[in-house]
Amino acid sequence: MKKDVVELYGDVFSSINEYDQSLIKKHLEKHFEMDEFLPAYNSYFIVTNTTTQTFPFVGKGFKANLGLDPERMKTEGTKYWLTHFHPIDLQIFLHTMNDMMVYTLSTVAPEKRKKLTYSWSFRIKTAWGNYKTVFAHTLPIVLDDMGKPVIGVTQHTVIGEGEQAPIMGTVKYLDEHGTYTTLLHKNYSKSYLNSLLSKREIEISELLAHNLTSKEIASQLFISTHTVNTHRKNILKKTNLKSTHQLRPYFLH
């Protein structure tokens, strides 16, 4: 994994402000206690410290479900964790984190940010060499003076066997009536891939996702089949996908 990927993750949550260590300790103690009683099924909790890019608490279900090392999560943090992401999902995940953070800081009032929840999905490579699809649902519990999350509690639930699917990111707000309101819901896989492609390539990707042939696309867009095939090659090169068939789950959601 390139070094700049880890640095980019740090940039998303960068913070230079001090925070209340005693408050963080109380939150960690609560999760230690909870983990003692919860069975290691397909769900587990982790606590994220975005300033150190480490995970000071990792529930026992982490190792049971993924076979990965919880101690390395605590000491090496994102440098260890991100190396296990599916290569297609990694950049999209970083794009998702950045966009949701930009949305939070530019749209949501600071006093409301502790009532936000964030969710997304991704594929992670287990210690046994296969991929699992994980749904993440996180709650920020400590913010810095700029209103950025410093400490967050995340519940991970294994929901699949690594099937190809778009990363859908959601931001919700818990209002005064105890009801969640969806503030942001986006297909980040499509959003990220679109950012790599030209307008014409996006048009062709949409049509390929609907199983149109190069000849059919050429006829619909009034261009030559050769031009369509050239665009198809460029689309694969820019997105690092192995086949244009892989566009289908991303562009149809």
C-alpha cells in the first residue's frame, strides 16, 4: 500500500487540539465492560482515535470474524487496517470519509455533530485470504475544538462474503424527538468513479451497466464502434477495473 494512502486518511481527520483524556477513558471502560458479555458473533465494536490513527479498543468479535490481529490494530492502527481493504474499495473508502467529513463541517452546526451517525460498507481481506463485506455504523463521542471527530465508536457487522457492491455512505441526525433524519445518502462508488472519467466515458459507463454492446452504444451516441471500444479501454485504465462488467453494480444503484 502506498504511503500517501495512510497520510490521506490522516488528513481527513487531522486535529492539533488537545482533548479530555479522562472522558475518553470513561468511554473505553464502558466498551470493555460491554465486550465481556457480548458473544463473538458477526458483529463487534471498535473505538477509533483519529488523531493517533489507532484503535484503542477492538472487540473480541474482530478476531473471530476476520482472523486479524487486534493488538496490531491498537499499535499500528490504520497502517495495518487499510492494507486489508479490497483494492477497488480502498480509494472509494477514503473518498467517502473525506466527503462525509467535508459535508459535516460545512453543513452541520457544531452543537449538533455529536448527534450524527455515519454508516458505510466495504470489503476486507481476512487472515484466511477471503474477503468479507462489512457494514460500519459509527457514532462520534468526542469532538475537538473545530468540531471534528476525535474519538468514535463503530459497530462492524459482517453482512456478506465479499460480493461486489457499491459503497453507500449515509449521515443521519438524531433529532429532539428521538427520530433519525437522513441528511446525506450517496453512492460513493459511482461518485468516485465518475470523478475519474470524462463526461463521454460516464455516458458509456452508464450504458455498459445496462448491458448494451459497443455497437448499440455507438448507435445511441452517434459515434463509431471503434470510438466506443477506445473509451472502454480508457475506462478500465482509469478505474483499475478488470472488466467493464464490473461497472454494473456501481452504476445501477
